[in-house]
Amino acid sequence: MNTKVLTAHVPIPLAEKIDQIAARMERSRGWIVKQALSAWVDQEEERRRMTLEGMADVDAGQVVEHQSVLAWAESLSTDKPLVVAR
């Protein structure tokens, strides 16, 4: 696999935590950073996918009215909470 070197300045406490994790896991600092960056990119891609899905639902009129959400939320502290409308 081709690679590219990225450089970033990080706060010293964060760098120290990365070093501690690397030592504990017997991995390199670069391996730890690559794992963290990959997880973050996956999370951001999923967030974008879910946002676009939500916006498509709104465009299609598949929404829950604000009053219904408030009534549901308020019912959570009662003996008979409302069922989530889908």
C-alpha cells in the first residue's frame, strides 16, 4: 500500500497519552495514530451518511411534529411512557 506522511502538532499531554498507549499495547506511536485517525474518519463518514439520510426524510415529509416529541419526552418520567412513533 502506498502511504503519505502527515504532520500534525498535538498538545504535549495528548502526545504523552499516545506514547503511554503505544507502550502498553507494544505498538508504535504511528500505529496508534493511524488507528485513531481511521476510526475518526469512519465516524465522520457515518455522521455524514446519517445526516444526508435525515435530510432526505425531511424532504420526503417523514418527520415527527415538535409537540409529539415533547409529549413523548415528558411521558418518559411517568408510569406509562408513550411509544416512539415511527
